[in-house]
Amino acid sequence: MGRDIWLSRFHTFVASEQARAAREVIERYGPAHYSDESHCYSIRREDDTGYSMHTRSRIDETWVNDPIPFHGLLSPLGGISQRFCDFTYELALALECSVRPDVLPPLALIIFPSMAEWIRSFQPNSRIARISSGIALGNALERECGWQVMR
């Protein structure tokens, strides 16, 4: 069974400083390579961990002020590590995204309290939990989803 996570932005455009911050997160945990053909960022490290993120939003200077909201499907490679949780949290923070593990019933992990109203507007049955760090994200994935995080 996959351990996929949806990252969804609730604002319609990304400011240049947000795009720059997101790119810095990707570089700090990477560098990840982007494929225009598959619309995917991916990295696999020597220890066989990493991630792939499928998104039509190329996170660079061409993406700033794009009217299409950011959505990405993030998948850990080699299991869910604390490093993956830290990366996911930092990217969600930079882009102001919700973190939505692909589970039933739906779960939304939010960084900013204002995200709760947005989540309830399109997915009223979602459970909502607030996270404040990569460690809190890992704890929530274990507690709320039953997923094991390698620490």
C-alpha cells in the first residue's frame, strides 16, 4: 500500500518569495531533478530514501503569479523517514499548503489555523490536525494514519 500525501495550496497564486523559499527547501533536501515529460520532481539518495512529487507546477521563477493553485502528489521512496517528514513540513510551510495523507476517512494536517476553513469548504468530512514541525508531522502520520516513520 502506498503512502502518498497531497500538498494543496489554498491561495491561487504564489509570490516570488514563496517560490524562492520552496526552491530552497527542494535544493536543501535534494537536489531534486524535475522532468517536464512526467511533471515530477524526484530524488533517490545513496541510502535508498528520497521522494517523488508529481505536480504541474514547476517551482521556479517562471511559476510566480501563476493563477493555478499548487497541488502536488508527494510519495516517499524507501519508506517514510524523519528527513521526509521534515522536507514535507518545510515545503508545505514555504508554499502555505495543507498536508493531506491519502487515507480514509480524510485527514488534513495544517500549519496555519486559517487553512481549516478552506479544508472544510471542499472536504467537510475531513479530520483536521495542526502541525508545527517535521517531528509533529511524523507523529501525526503515526497516530492518525497508522504509518510507520523511520527515526
